[in-house]
Amino acid sequence: AQSVTQLGSHVSVSEGALVLLRCNYSSSVPPYLFWYVQYPNQGLQLLLKYTSAATLVKGINGFEAEFKKSETSFHLTKPSAHMSDAAEYFCAVSGGNQGGKLIFGQGTELSVKP
Amino acid sequence: DTAVSQTPKYLVTQMGNDKSIKCEQNLGHDTMYWYKQDSKKFLKIMFSYNNKELIINETVPNRFSPKSPDKAHLNLHINSLELGDSAVYFCASSPLAELNEQFFGPGTRLTVL
């Protein structure tokens, strides 16, 4: 079975500050891990994905995430927040021949203060 | 060039009615999905089809019936709508491989009164 836990349903940062969104996963098979972003009233857009290649993954809009197997974590970071980063962020896991099913975390709402 | 499109975007209906949501993708993908996002924004998969064949069927009431006339389309029909069915329904598609990203449609907000 697989699951994802996102620590913090809401994170608030100042513009220009570091963004850190936490994600821990549980998986009995080697996981594939994803971060998606959802802007208000829109669908989900992929930020980045880990598929057992490099453990440090770079994505769009300056985001990156590091896969740490020992900590079962896949935290999302961005060095400097922009106002346009305000959105809902979802961590998801798949793998284990489950037909591509994504198991999502609860989501973290990121607010960016001027 | 919309990759994954859904119609309608908004759907308001009365309890007990039957309604359908349509999804189309022009990406040439083999696999399509339906997800439900509840009022707390929690996303959960409902169904998945690969090339018109049902491959994932989560614990969903049998009032929900997906139909895939071809691999570019996956529709969702809901019978006897209930208040608890109110949610945003997302269609997604991906190439047939677990490590490939899923491309999501814009969502259909269903409100059952």
C-alpha cells in the first residue's frame, strides 16, 4: 500500500523568502513521486517528478525536490518565493504496477505575502 | 490547443437526477482517469481506462459509470445524484507508463442541490 502525508495544510512566506513544502511517503515498492500545483479554479499542473534517476529533481518555475529514501521524504523547495507561486500544492506517489494510479497527499496551500 | 478538455465546467442539478461529464484528450495517450476532489481539496482516483479497457475501479458507488467510446474519450455518468456527490471532478490522461506524468483537465464543478 502507498500513502502520502503533507505536513502543514497551509504555509505562508514572504515574497523573496525560501519556500519549503514537506512531503513524506510510504510505499512497499520503489516509488515514483510527483509534485503538482493547482491554481484557483484550475486543473493540476506537474511541477516535477522523481522516477528513480537523480535524487535531486529540478522542475518548472524554479522549484526542486530531493528524494531521501532514508527519511521517506520528497520535500519541495524554491529559493525565492514570488507572488505568483501562491497556489495549492500536492505531493503524489505511484508505483508497483497499479496502472498509474496516483495517491495524493492532502495538499498544502501556499500564501505569499508582499 | 487544449490537451485535456472537460464539459461542462459547471454543473448544478437536483438530487435524484442523472448527469454526465465528458472528457476528451488530444495527446494520443493510452490511459485516462477520473479523480474526485472534495470540498477539502482532497483528490482521490475513481477510475482508470487503458485503451478503452477499465483497469482501475476504486470503491465508488455503482451509481457512477465510466464509459470510454475510444481511447481519446472517457465520460462519467452519474445516476441518482446525491448531495455528497458535490465535488470537482477531474479527468486526466497519460501515456501507458507509471512514471509518466498525468495531464489534468480543468475540472467540472458539480453541485447537487
